[in-house]
Amino acid sequence: MGAVAILATKLLAWALTGSTAVLSDALESFVNVAAGAILLYSLYLSSQPADRNHPYGHGKVEFFSAGVEGTLIALAAVLIAIEAVRALIAGPSLRSLDLGLALVSAAAAGNALLGWYLIRVGRSAHSLALVADGKHLLTDVVTSAGVIAGLALVRVTGNPVFDPLVALAVAAQILWTGWRLTRQAVGGLMDEADLATLRAMVGALASRRQPWWIDAHSLRAWRSGPVEHVDLHLVVPRYFDADQLHEIDREVEDALLGAVGRPGEAIVHFDPCRPRYCSGCAMPACPVRQAALEAQRPVTFERATRGDESLDTGAPVPRVRAAE
């Protein structure tokens, strides 16, 4: 309802002033209302539990929602640019600038409060869609500030050409916003690696490392809405039994998910150690050791994210293996 009220205020300001810049601001608010409707549905769908058809849940719909919002923003930018060029050619005709400035200023203040609230709630709920919508609203505030500055210039100088020029600047700015949102959404849908998340997980593995965590590699992570999914290969002593591996699995999952502060699951694939690990293994009283410890191999980002390896030789193994 807040976005609808802000849109109505801007449309009233445009009707009173005839300003192309104010129309551009109103068009962006129209996108906010449409995106808000899509957001509501995506939040409802993403909250549904995993089922047989969607074993990883429905969270990725939020990336789709952000992508649609980015596309709508880009479309609004094109419409604004067309209207601004038309006004430049025909010559702008403005009126009631003082009232228009007051209305746009009030709408900008409302957008700032609503945007700040959505970002705070979105970050708390780990919702990309809510955060994206909140950032879009704050971008709208910047747009409104540009419109207010343009109308003020017209008011002070008496030259109406500043109005369509500001509208063109607004179009360029929101086109960039739309591109960034769409790019982020595509990255999420394609499970693009989040380097900050991976680095936080590597740091947690290094700080909580136990002597029997001999080596780690093939660390991967992706999000489905607020849920984090992690894969990791961990080299452990080859004589450990299932009870010990189960306990290690729990410890490693706690470290990985605790590093990002999100709910989720971690699938740990245990690789049995081989003699080539002995010189870098700090396992005490190891009954199968074949070489003395020289220096424990550190858990670094480069090592933890490297691909799968042959147990005996360490040669890289393709992530996707050919069917036999």
C-alpha cells in the first residue's frame, strides 16, 4: 500500500506540473508497485517446504523475481528516455513547480523509509528479493533527488530545458540499476560462486581444524533463497569408523554454516588418506604413518576450492565424469 500511495503522489505531481522528469520518477514508482506484487508471490512460493519435485526447496524463485524487477526497471528507463527526447524536440511546458516540488519531496521521504525497512527485514530473513526491492526503492530516492534538483534549476533559472535533461539522466541511472539487478539474478540462477561466502567458510575450517582434518578440497556453495547448500571433500584417516565420520560430519557442517549465519545443509564426502599425505598430516599416534610430519598443510582458499583429485596420485579428476 505504501508503494501505491507514493505512485499516486508522483502521478498527481506530474499532472500538476507537466514535468517529464516527474513523469520519469512516477514511471519508476509504477515499476516498484509491479515488482512488489511479484515479490509477494515469490516470497510465498519460496517459503514452501521442499517436496518431491523440488528437493532443494523453492528459494530460487527469488532470483527470478529479482530478474523480472531488473527487466521492468530497464523497460521503464527506455520509456523515460523516449518521453524526454520527445519533450526536448517539442519543447517542455511546466507549471505549478512549487507544489510539484513539495509532492515529490514527500514521496521521496516515504520511499526512503520503506526502502530502509525492506532491506533490514530482507537481510534478517536472508531474502535476496526483499533486499533487492528495498535497494530499488532507495535508488528511487536518488532518482527523486535528481528530479527535485532539476525542478529547482528550472525554478531558479526559468529555463525549462533542464527538465527533460534531468529525465534523460534519470533514465541512464535506473537502466544501470536494472542491469545490476538482472546480472545478480542470472548469477544466482546459474549458481555463480559467491567468493565472500567461500572465503568465510575456508576461514571457519582453518580456525576450527582438528588434527584428523588432513586436507580439504572441492568446496562449493550455492543458495536457494535463505538456505545454503554446501559440498566439501575432506581427507581423513583411512582407519576411522562410521561413528567417527558421523561426528566429523556434524562438526564440519556446523563450521561451514556457522561461517555464513544461514540455515542449510552440508554434504561432506570423506576421502581416505594415502601415504602421500603423511608428511603434511598432524594426526598423533597414527598407526599407518609412512613418513614423518614435516609441516601441516594449511587450509587456504586456493587449496580448499581446488577440484577433486586422485587419491593415490593427486592428479586432477574432472568434476563431471563420463558414464561407464
